[in-house]
Amino acid sequence: MADRTSGEQQIDGRSTRWDEHKAQRQVELVDAAVALIEEEGARFRVQRLAERVGQSRSVLYRHFKDRATLDELIRRRVVESFMRGMEPTLTFEGTIEESVERVVGAHLDWVSQHPRLYAYMGVGDHAMGDGSLVADTKTAIALMLSERFGDVVKALGVPQAPIRSVAVGIVGFVDTAVNQWVRDPEREVSEEELRAMLCRSVWAVLEATLRDLGVELSPQQRVADLEGA
């Protein structure tokens, strides 16, 4: 009995080590797929990934259920990359104007630096809605923004405000505008002009919302001073 128990523990240990190895290998393959998309474009082929990592397609697919599973893991990695670029900007440091410019700029900067990854999110069978960033990601950003903005509004003496709806609208507007600009072969504005237009538009929405709540603010006011009001 003791020997059988010991053998079962050894088998379980080997199984665990294999699962860990497989998971690590899967991460490496997804990283390789992301790098391939960055270099060669959104419509990458699994055969090119297999060639890149020095494996056959059949061996590569041992790490994934199917192509859809691979694509989903790539999408998650793209979203993680985008969120790493966005999260540090959602702090509302400096003036209101600087805060808006920082958030909008981070979105545009990431898209400019990773145009093929952004395009991948809207390719063919693997498209996510209208090709803009995944809905759950936009919602997460909107919720983070609404939480911070809600703290400011409460500090100004407004306990109830439609902050979440406004934040969702702003994030959706910015993402849709950027998505259209990226896809437009004849861009009517430069990147800097788009950045300035988006910042003006976001501030206009915020200003109108605050005015309806009986609050008048200058974009030059520091957020920290408002929270301490």
C-alpha cells in the first residue's frame, strides 16, 4: 500500500510539472505570435508561427485546442499590453487639462506604437465588434475613470452625478474616433490634430456635465486642489 501511494505521488508530481511546463510554453508561443503580428501584420498564419518557433503545426497545436483558442490568448495579451500603457495615466495628477491630455495621449500613443496589434483586433473571423478595443477593456477603463472623477465631484459637494455614464461615453467616443482614424486611408487630420481635437471634445463633455451639476471649473485647475476643497 505504501509503495502504491508513493508511486501515485510521483505520478502526480510529474503531471504537475508537465502542466507547468505546458503553461509556460503556451505563454512563450503567444509572445512569439504577438511579435510575429507586430512584424508582419494582422493576418498572420499559424504556419509562419510554427516556422518562427521551429516546430511543426501539429506540435504547436498540442499547446492550444484550436486556432480560436490561440487567437483568444493573443487578444488577451494585446489587451494586457494596452492596459499597462493606460493604467499609469488614470491618476488625475496635475491640472484637469493635463489629466485629459495624458489619458487621451496614452491611448493614441499605444495605437501609434502598435498599429498592427490594434488592427489585429478587427481582422476577419477574429474581429472584436467594430474592430476597436475589446468592450470589457473599455468598460474597465471607464469604471476606473468614473471612480476617480466621482471622488472629485463628491469633494465639490455633489453627492449624486451620472459619472459612470459620462465616463463610458467618453471612453467609447475616444476609442471609436481613434479606430476610424487608424483605418482611414485618407486621414483628414494628423495625429497631433486628432489628439488636440479629442482633448477639446472630452473637456467639453466634462464641462457641460459639471455645469449641469452647478459646478464651474477651469481646465487649468489642479485636481488635487479640487479633491481638497
